[in-house]
Amino acid sequence: MFNAEIRKLLIQVITSWQVIVVTVVLVLYIFIVNYVGRLYQGGTNRSLLPKPRKAPKEDVPEAVGPSEGADELGLEDDTRKG
């Protein structure tokens, strides 16, 4: 008999409008939090406009640096000529 009473009480609690409303609100809250989390996690990947394609870079020779014997200003050392 005790088992049947508990079962009836449990059914009444689960089917009450307060429990149903709170459950629906919690489910909606979880969906909204997940949606916002996904937006902020991959924000740059989810743009509405397509990204323009970049032209392939051409091979540009590197700039030639000063010789090893040069000072900071890039001047030649005149003391060797003397």
C-alpha cells in the first residue's frame, strides 16, 4: 500500500503546472546559453559575408643587409686605408 501512495504522489508532483513551467524555463535557458557560447567561441568563423580571397604572394627577394664590417650607421671603416 505504501508503494501505491508514493507512486500517486510522485505523479501529482511531476504533472503539476509549476514543475512543468520550471522545467521548460530551464531547458530554454540551457539552449540559449549554448547558442551564445557557440557564437562567442567561433565568432570570426561565422561571418555572414564571404571573406575575400587573398592573391598568392609572389617571391620577393630579401633585402640585402649591411656587410659584416659595417658599423651601426652602415658607414665603411676608413681606418684600414691609411
